Amino acid sequence: MISYAEERGEKRGEKKGEKKGIKKGENRLGMLMKILLDDKRYADAKRASEDEKYREQLYKEFEI
């Protein structure tokens, strides 16, 4: 049986991990958008913002 304190600690750890994951995803998307905008690939930037599969293709293309 998990104590209340252990449960709270686990929830805090989950929230920390979630925050790190969100930050990593934001940085990844920011890097992709910067590359696309610097290269004037506006249509690709728009599509990547709306299409998850296409965005993943671009991450692979740019090794992000």
C-alpha cells in the first residue's frame, strides 16, 4: 500500500516530467519553425503547424 506522502511525491514527479516534456516539445517545434521561416518555407511552416505526420517528417528531414 502506498502512503499519502509517497503518492503526493509521485504526482509531483509526474508533473515535473510532464513540464520537461512540454518544454522539450516546444523547443523542438521552435527549432523547426525557425528553420522553415529562415528558408522562407512558409507553406511548410503552416502545414507543419496543422499536420502532425508532416511535422514528424520535417523533424526527420532536419534531424531535430
